[in-house]
Amino acid sequence: MTIKTTTGGSVSSITGPTDSVPDTPASPDPSPSRRPWWRRWFTVTGTVGPLGIGVTMLWLSVIVLLPLAALTVTAFEDGIAGFWNAVTSPAALASLWVTVWVSVVVALVNVVMGTLIAWVLVRDEFPGKRVVNALIDLPFALPTIVASIVLLSLYGPNSPVDIHLNATQPGLIVALAFVTLPFVVRSVQPVLIETDREVEQAAASLGANNWTIFRRVVLPTLVPAIVSGAGLAFARAIGEYGSVVLIGGNIPRETQMTSQYIQQQIEIDRPVNAAAVSVALLAIAFVTLLVLRVLASRSQRREEQSA
């Protein structure tokens, strides 16, 4: 260590031992050529490597892209005019209208009941809570045709509760509400768990009632999760087949879902028409999921800006 001092205009320096310890340089990461082969293929600066990307793209191509490409090619075998005629035929439009209408109603029902169920499961304690929480996921594990059989025996012509929903749109709504129940519940639950209760307590101390607290404090936090769950429920409902095949009745222009119309076209040997309507249904689901993605991104940006 060197210390410079000034005395009467002259500068002198004092040199003494230093007790500082020089920094030990970190051992450099081995060059890519000296890494094991599995690290070179699977990691590139901490991210997925070429082999991981290749396996992912291959799997998505086999499972998603190739079937969609084959379906699209089949749908346009008769050209754009043939595709348009198949999609805009009266029977196809009627099935699409019934499907979209019923699915929208089911999504709205899930918004209310799914949010309420999530609230009860998170905020309340009652006997059998774990059993109820496990039952929410039952529609994911239960074959949907089983649900249709159960609903038909319960609300069919020989209903033990004297409620007859067979071959009616309310029957479709009940069936689709059963298979789409978990989406809103499982979307809202984590948000409710992470919600800061102190803000609600502060609002209550200022004189706000329970409804005002929910509407002004809790609901704005839950809206993105509710919208996401409702969109997923809608996308699932428009493509559902098993749960509505029996209780729906498959009545054209009344209770015939698009999935049932597609099966009907295949049975009468019109695969091009079936593929065309399938592409239209896929387009509706894709637009729904795309809108959800955009809304989620905007909501995340707002939260980051507010933070």
C-alpha cells in the first residue's frame, strides 16, 4: 500500500504492507468443445439445446400439426367454394348456432358457480371439505359418456326426481356444465389463496360491507382468472361429444351439437363436409384461446406497471 503525504509543499510517499486479499478469479466454464456431449446438445447458455427443441417440435408436429394439416387439406378438397357451402349449409349453421349458444350459457354459469365454489373452498371450513375439493376434478377423470348415462337416468323420461331434460337445451347445459366445472374453480382458487386479506380487513374497518368489499377489492383481482377459466370452459364445451350424445337427443336445429353433426356427416359418407365443419369449429376455439392469451398478457402488463 502506498500513502502520499504533503508537508510544506513536498510530497512524500510511505509504502507499507497491504492486508487486502486479491480476488480469486472464478474458474472459467469449460469451452463448448470440452463439455460432455449431452450438455452440448441439451443446454445452450442455460436454455434448451438443439436436441430438446428438436424433440419438442417433432412431438408437436406428430400430435398437433400433422393432424390439423390433414384435416385442413381434406376440408378444402372441393375448393374454397365447397368448403364454404359445407360450412354455411342450413343444418351446419344450425348446429354451430346451438353449440355456440349453449357453450356461452355454460361459460356464464361457470363464472358464477365456479367462483362461488372456489370462494367456499378457500375461505370456509366445513366437514368433508377435502372430499368436495377432490370431487371438483372428477369430470377430468370420468369418461364423459358415463356422465351422459347418469344424467339420462336422472333427468330422462323415467326421472326419479320428476325433472325431464332429455332432448332439450337445458339438458345440454347441465351436461356441459358438469364436464366444464373444474376450469373456473381451478383458475380462481390459486388467486384467492394468494389474495392479501389485510386489504379486505382495512376496507371492513372503514365501514364497507361484504358486498362492497367483494365488488371493489376482491373481484378486480379475480377477473383475469375468471375470464381465463370461462374461456377454457367455452372452448371445451363447443367440442364436447360424450356428455351430450344421450341426453341431448341429437335433434337437428334444436339440440344437435356440432360434434354430433360431424359424426352424422361421416356416417352418411360425407367426410369433406365433416372436415369443413371441424375446421370451422377449430377456428372458433382458436380465436377464443387467442383472445384469452391477449387479455392475459395485457393484464400482466398492467400488474407490472402498477407494481
